Amino acid sequence: MEAILIYIAAGAFAGFVAGLLGVGGGLIIVPVLALLFQRQGVSGAVLMHLAIGTSLASIIVTSLSSMRAHHARGAVLWDVFRRLTPGIVVGALVGAAIADLMPTRALRGFFGVFELLVAAQIAFNVAAAPHRRLPGRVGMARAGMVIGAVSAVVGIGGGTLTVPFLVWCNIAIRKAVATSSAVALPIAVAGAVGFVTAGWNEAGLPDWSSGYVYWPALAAIAPASILLAPVGARFAHTIPTVTLSRIFAGFLALLGIRMLIG
């Protein structure tokens, strides 16, 4: 029962943050799931893979809810979404395959470093100056592949990569966040499919798993994410988020350090 309540709390917080900051919530969900799976006695060989795959599956639900809220405000740039999506799908599938080849220790270290980098980016508002336009079809496909691959390896919706890229290309921050919430959907779908396929016959997975997706955790996280993502999206359009972003950055830094020390 305790685990279910923690799943619900993690899903609620992740959904709110997804709507508010345009990140898919995986930066929160993955370390929480990894800790819970460890306490539940899940094999260390598949622990991180299961956490990442389940996170990506949960982001499918979170992104749908957040995307709908942003679309209602006319903020999603659907042309940009369509141009990024082909590369993102390919990249996410490749990323899932790469993650399957990585041992848990390597995945944990990669995730921890990535989370610390994201925390620094958010805390110090590190961003490239918007000085260029969106690239052509090939450039957008390449950007999508990088975003999709990295996002799948760490189990996130890609907002920490998509938003800076779009802002760099002279897209207004609110539209970049809104479009990122839509882009998270193909990342999550392709990534989750890749993790289900890669882990289908893997030994050591707990009951109620489909490959590297654990359904009890997903069933608890998803409804909470649905409820809170629109709330975060509304706040994103009404309040300054500098202070909240820095608090969130500190929280991410703690999680990143926790992942690195094991």
C-alpha cells in the first residue's frame, strides 16, 4: 500500500511539473521507481531498465493531458511538431535499444549526470541566445533523432532538450513549452514500445510486467498525472516560474546525487 501511495504522489508531482515547465516528469519518476523497485527486491540487472520503461509509458498519459491543455490555449506549434516527429520516433527506438545494452550501473550513472546537468541548466537559466531560425527538414530530423534517443535512454519526455532547442531557434518560451508537451507523446510512445520489445523475454522481471514496463506502477502514476498536468499548464500561463524553477532544480540535483551514489 505504501508503494502505491508513493507512485500516486510521484505521478501527481510529475504531472504538475510536466504542465508547468514542459518536462515530461521522468526526471522525477525514474529515480522514485528505481528506489521503490530496489526496496521491492527487483533484480539489479533490470532495475533501471524497468524504471525507465515504466516512466516512458507513464509519460504517454501525462503528455496527452498536458498537450490538450496547451492546445486549448492555442500555444502548440503543430507544424514544428510534425517536422520533429519522424526523427524523434527513430531516435527513441534507437535509444531504447542502446539502453537495453547498457548495464544498470551505467544507466544509473548516465541518468545521474544528466539530471545534474538539467538541474544546473534550470537553476542558472542556461540557454543559447535565440539567434537563428528553425532548420530545414533534414536539420529538424537530426534534432529530433538526438532528442528522441537521449530522452529514451533516460526515460523522459524530452522537454529539457526540446524547449532549449526551440528557444534557440527563436520560438517564444511559452510556445516552446507547449510544443514540447506535444513532442513528448511520440517520444514516450516510441520509447515505451522499444522498452517493451527489448525486455520481453528478459529474466528477473517482476510479475505484471510487459517487457520493461511495470503495470501496477503505471496504473497508479497515470491517473495522478492526468489530474495534475492541466493544473501545471494553467500556472505556466499565469505566474512567473523563476523561483519555482530554482526550487525544482535543487530537488533534481538531490535526486541526481542520490542516483550517482547508488
